[in-house]
Amino acid sequence: MATALVTGATAGIGESFTRLLAQEGYDLVLVARDSARLQERAKSLEAKYQIRTEVLSADLADANQLALVAARLSSPIDPIEVLINNAGFGIKDSFLKSKIEDEIQLIDVLAKAPMQLMHAALTQMLERNSGVIINVSSVASFIAGGTYSAGKSYLTV
């Protein structure tokens, strides 16, 4: 069976994608920051759907950890057929009150990481002439709402 990789796999839309893909028989590579939640999610999916899971604990704002996920995507061994770029977060403070480091991290996760992961996945997908990439965006991409809207706009366009 084919393998799918989902970022932000432990909660919200990402968690929903893991269930949908597992129901369809996909083996999964689960990516998120929280190792304990990843392990819990993996065990639950394996037990319920009899699929194989792989866990990659990674903070996609960290270049070294992002590179590990990209390496998994570009590996011709057990190739990734479906990439779900879902990881993300928001900042509750206004742009002028937030820390610039947090704003940069947000752009890293919402735009830089998906770009790098798509680049890694597409090489293998094009060689196989097969594969799907889904970038989870937001209606916020259609408004002028600061860094979050800008990051989501990158995925929408």
C-alpha cells in the first residue's frame, strides 16, 4: 500500500487527515513536535486500521529538523505518495506587540517548510509520475491579517 506523510498530525485538520488516509489503507508518516502525542496517535491508528506508521518528531521551524523530514520525503525507499502540508500555528498578539522571532518562526512553518517539503517530494513523485500534495491553507489568506494571512496566502496562490 502507498504511504502518506502528514505534518501537524496530532491535532485538528492534520489528525483528521491521518484518520481519513488510514481508513483508505495508507501507511502513514506522522510529523509533529510532540513525541508523546505522536506515539499515541501512531498506536491508535495502527490498532484501529491495521496500517503501518512511522513517527518523525520535528519542529518545522528548525532547519535541521525540517531537513530530516525533507530527507524522508525524497527517499526512493518506501516513497511518499501523498504529502499533506498542514503544520501551523497562530500568534495571538498583534504584529506590533509580538516578538519578531515569533513572526519569523511563523513564516518558517507556514511558508518555508511547505516549500522545502514540496521540493523534496516532487522529485520522487515526478520520477514515478504519481503523487499528491495537499497544502492546508485558510480563509485568512484572503484578508490583510498580518503574518499569518501572508503565510497562508503563500499556500493559496
